[in-house]
Amino acid sequence: MRKYFTLAALLIMLLNAFAQNSNAVLFTENGERFQVVLNGVIQNSEPATNVKLTDLMAPNYKMKILFENRGLGEIDKNLFLEAYAETSFNIKRKTNGEWVVRILSITPIAQLPPAQQNIPNQNVVIYHSNPYPPTTTTTTTTTTYNDPFYNDNVNINLGLNGIGLNMNINGPATTTSQTTTTYTTTTTPPPVYVPEPIYTTQQVYTTPNTVIIQEPVPVYIMPGYNGPTGCPYPMTPQDFAGVKASIMSKSFESTKLEIAKQVLAQRCMTSGQVSEMMNCFDFESTKLDFAKFAYGRTYDLGNYYRVNDAFTFESSINDLNNYINSFRR
């Protein structure tokens, strides 16, 4: 039995040796309120301008920043952390409308001053890998009232030296009732803002006096993007979610890649969808293969640099960049 306890203690020590305890502070430069999503789980249930995440044990996380104002878009990046340190990140928008997350400072946790442990307007959240459970609130209301149609009767009979005394006391009855109401609130991610397609009517002039009006053609417009496009209409979030679920249900890497290529041969994605799809693969080589295949079938080609966050090695980024530079449409 002692051997088992010793082995368990050694395993715990080994796990602690490889684990790290880090903090991350994220804040917007201009006060935009946001929520932080790490590995698909929302960390702060209410949007805030300054969020501090503690007890982060992994060296990196897949992060999304969801703004309370859905018209501002969202940020999709990898969050890299220093072990046993608190890293502060500044979230700001560049003049061209692009959002960036930049490291402002890195401070060892042991060297943090006491005043920095509690900053006003800062939402401190302990990292959790499970979604927030439903919140149940129970309210009990007690009501006491007098019933005018019901009286208590108290009769007192006294006999003293042959003299009889009867007393009859009537009074209103008191009734008490309780009502219990239970409310259940579930914290869910805010809806993702997806612009509605804009329908235009094409006109073809055959002669100076004849105009042929064709049927309306759907045109997708990405707010804030004016760069080159590789396809006319990307998949809707609903269609993309179905494709991603189908791919994740497969066990073999080769099967996942084959399905993803089959879909892209007939459909179109945004750079954000391509990056999210790359995270479905386990191997770096598969991610690179898919990124190359998807480049010519992506709507916002000017944003394709965002897929670099899905890579682990710099060599993969360089390889993809060389492919893009040699790509001929």
C-alpha cells in the first residue's frame, strides 16, 4: 500500500513540475466592453473593460475576444503566457480598423505589489474549463392578513361562591400564506454578429433603348473589409458549424482533411473560418496542407494572415507565405 501512495505522490510532484501558474490581464485602450473566451469557454459572464484571468496552468490558449457592441467584430488569436508571471495585454484598434492584442508588461507574480491585487473596475476571474452552470434564484414571499369572515371564539366559565360568570371573546383570525418562486438563469455566449447579405439588381443594356433586368443576385459584404476577395459568398455560420461537427466526428486525420477539401471544392470560407477549421487537425503538416488548399477559396484574402495563429512553428508560416506569393489566380 505504501508503494501506491509513494507512486501517487511522485506523479503529483511530476505534474506540478510541468504545470505553470500564470495570470493574464486584458484591457481595451478606449474602454470597449468585452468577454474573453479561452478554448471555447467564456470566462467572464458579464462584459467588462478590464479582465484579469488567474490560475492559468497551460502555456497557451486559443482565445476569442467578443465585444459587447457586436458591430465591432471579434478577435481570434492564440494567447501565449509566461510561466509564474502576470502578462498584461492592451487591446486596441489600428487606424485601418484592425484589432490587435499587444503585450504591455510581464511581471513575476511573486513581485506583484499588494495594491495590484485589487484594481477598481477590474473583473477578476479564476480560469475554468467548463461553462457557467445555470443560476437558480428562489424567492419566498410571506403574507399575513386578517380574515373578516372567520372569528375565534373563546368561552370562559367561572364559578365563584355560587355566582356564574360567562365570558365570550370574539376576534378576527390571522392567516399566513407563503409563495415560493424559483428563477433559473443560464449564461450563454452572446450571439455572433453576422451581416445580412445585400441584394443588388444587375442591369444589362443590350441596345440604347432596351434594358434587361436580371434576377437579384446575393452579394456578401464584410463590414470594414475592402481588400481582395477570392469568392463571392462564404458559408453561413450555421452551415460552417455543421461542417465542423462532421469533421470533428471522424477519428482519422486523413479523413478529416478529405472532408474539409470536399467542402471547400464547392463552397467558400472566410479567413476566420479557415483558421477555426485548421484547429480541427492534430498535425502541423495537415494544417499547412489545408491552409494552402483553402487560400484560393477564401472570401477575405487580405485577412489571410490570421490563419497563422493556428500554426505552432514559424517554418509553417514561412512555407504558407511562400505558397501565397507564388499563387496565381
